[in-house]
Amino acid sequence: MKPEIRLASLLALSVAASHAHAQVVGDPQKGLELAQQVCSECHAVRTGDARSPNSAAPTFLDLASTPGMTSTALLVALTTPHAGMPMFRLSAEQREDVIAYVLSLR
């Protein structure tokens, strides 16, 4: 194979791989629907909600705007017991949807 073709193939593969890596997993719309059912008792889940019903619970917009917030950090928050946060039994797909919704608020 000619070096030019090899280089072009390598570049095409790296672009495809980086594009796949950059895609968000989960459905933000389903995440919003679930958040309204499960999370809105304590958290403001929509961008127009100024304050959370529970003053100790951050708004989803605040969570999304937190420097360094990642899907991994949100996954930990959804799966690790911590003060004031009830533990929900969400499927992996449901967690991905909520995470996708939160990150869509950026």
C-alpha cells in the first residue's frame, strides 16, 4: 500500500474514532421525562426553574455548569449513597438518559 493511501486511511479511522467517542450516550428527552418524575421533588430539573424545591439540592442547571462536571461524575452521584440523596433503582439506560439530559443543559 502506498504511504499516501496508508496515511489517508489512518486519518479517516482516527476521525471516525474520535467522532464516536464524542457522541453522548443516552436520550436527553427521556432523561428530562424521567427527571420530572423522579428528581423534581427535590431538584429544579428545567432550565427555567430558578430554585430547587429542596434548598439543599442543586438545580440540574447548576450541576451541568459545575466546572469539570462529566458523565462519570454524574454516574457516581446517581449510584453512590450520599447525604440527603435517596438511592433510586435506575436501569443503566435510565441513568444514561438522565446524565445526557443534565449535560445537555450546558
